Amino acid sequence: MSASALMNTYGERTTTLIKGEGAYLWDSEGNRYLDALSGIAVCGLGYNHPAVTKAITEQAEKLVHCSNLFLIEPQQALGQLLVTLSGMEKVFFSNSGAEANEAALKIARKFGQQKGIGEPEVITAENSFHGRTMATLSATGNPKIKAGFEPLVSGFTHVVYNDIDAIKCAATANTVAIMVEPVQGEGGVNVPADDYLNQLRTLCDENDWLLILDEIQTGNGRTGKFFAYQHNGILPDVVTTAKGLGNGVPIGACIAKGKAAEILQPGNHGSTFGGNPLVCNAALAATQTLVNENLIERAAALGIFFLEAFNAKLASSEKVKNIRGKGLMIGIELHRDCAELVGLAKAQNVLLNVTAGNTIRLLPPLIISNEQAQTIVDTVAKLIEEF
């Protein structure tokens, strides 16, 4: 079968994956891979999880889609569960993380307009990633992925991540919101100071700005809390999530509280497919499983294991610059670019990726066994030593 009919947006692809079970994937040649990437932080429950498969099957037999002009039972149930788990108040469902972030940015813009600010500005971080739509691309702090798509959407200022003073210096009378990732994923698994989010919350309260947290990658138990901001004991005004929410079905959510929860009114925003019965039932099953099987707490424990194990094997290595992470979001930064490690790991039947040029990014499923976790550690450490 030829891929010639597909746009070349992902580079050359030579492997066809055909099935998955738990933390493993199989290709068309019969090779089995241990997935240390979870489909880029999507399949936190691994592959073919019985609860999600059952939810999709049962819902497909009843109703796959109806418009949002009607109430949808799985959407209401999922919305209530997310509000309860997040401590927030209202949810808008989209089809992706980028769309969830678009909704958040529209909330920020309308919030500014309601305050009489004609050209609202949002402060975001350098090395951030918020999506590939025009607004989320403009919010993103990575010049490489913006190249060739100018003119971009105006109204965004980028500052150094994990630097409160940089935000204070960049703010203007038009500033209406701060938007950051609690841990930068695509930017290299950058973990900020423990009180960074607390300081952002205080700064937003002092200036009547919205605090928008992009938890597309950090949400749904990935860092050892359902949302990463819960490590800090704060609430944002808006939080976005997607990736792990549906364990593979395309769904995103923009969740808001207080003044931010009431800004979008009928006619302001919408989505034909957003929150349809099928995806919401799948996401409801996935989220309930995360909670009921204590997988969020397991992610926290496994995260400690990975950091301790990698430090024991690699801390003295001259090739390693830094080992960092939060829960099952681990970055191993080397002193030089290491993209070729992706292929070398695949040859050892482990799937991972490299981000920011020189950082091995590991995002294993929350359901991995201790033995599988050790296999990831041993394989990656050996590859680094031989690299």
C-alpha cells in the first residue's frame, strides 16, 4: 500500500503499525515495540484498554453523532466529572488540543474587549507549544515552526519561561492573560520552579488578568495529579486538555471558572463535532479508569522511579547534561543533538522521541508494569552510553 496520496507533513515513514495491547504495539512485519511515548502522551491507558473499547462499542451501537443543539448524556456526564476533578466550573468540548487552546484565547480576547481593551494581548513563553492553527501557532514560542506562515495573528508577547520578572517587564495596559504550560513538553520537558505557577496566579490576581494553563500534555494524570496545577494548590481561570483525555479518540476540553466561565455566550463559539456522544463516552470511560484504578498515583510513583533509576545510571555520564521530569513526563537532555536515537531505540523495539533537538522525551503509558519501566531505563541508558 502506498503513502503517495498523503501530504508529506510527517517526513518519511517506513513502519506501519497495525495493532496494540497494553503498552505494546505491533507493526505489519510482526515486530513488537514497547511504547515509551504513548502516541505522544495520548494513550495513558495503553492500547485496546477494555473499558475504553467497551465504551466506544456500546456508544457506536446507539448514537455516534448528534448536533450540539441537543443535550448529550455522555457529554453532560464527562463535563460534570471534569468539573469535579479540576475544581473548575464550566466546560467547552472541542476535537483537539489546538481547538481547546483556540477557545481559551477567544475567552481572553473577549474578556479584554469587555474591559474596554481594543487590542488585547496575551503573554506566552519562549519554547512553548500551543498548537498549529493560526492563533495557537502565533501563541507558540518556537520560531522554527512559525517560519513560512506569516503574517501571524497579532496580540502575543513571548517571554522567558520560568521568569516572573520577564512577565512584569513585558506587560502593558493591553495585557489580559498569561498562557503557559505547567511543564513545557515540546520545548524539552522544561520543569519550572516549584512556586512558578503560584507566582503567576498572584500576578494575575493583582492585575485582573486571566491565568490560562495549557495542560494538553500535562493533564489527565500524566504528572501524578489529574492536572499539574494541583501540585501547587491553585486554580487557573482557564485550563485546556486533550491528548490523554480520550485515550486515542479526538477530543479536547477548555475548562473555566469564575468570570472566565461566563464569557462565551450563544453565537460566540461552537463546534460541529466537539463533544459528540462517541468521543465523550470513550473519554468518560478513560477518565473514570484513571481515577478508579489509582493510575494517577501510580504515575507519581513511577515518575520517581524513572528519575532515580536514570540518575543512578547516567548522572555521572559526560554525555548527559540534565535529567528532569514530573510524573511520567521525563526528559534526558544531552550535550549534543540526538535525533538519531529515535531510530536506534526503535531497532531495540522501544519507541521514544527527541524534542528540542537534544532532549530524549519519555511519556510512557500510566499502565506500564515495573518490568516494562525497567526495560525502558535499561534500553535508553545503554543507547546513551553507546551514542
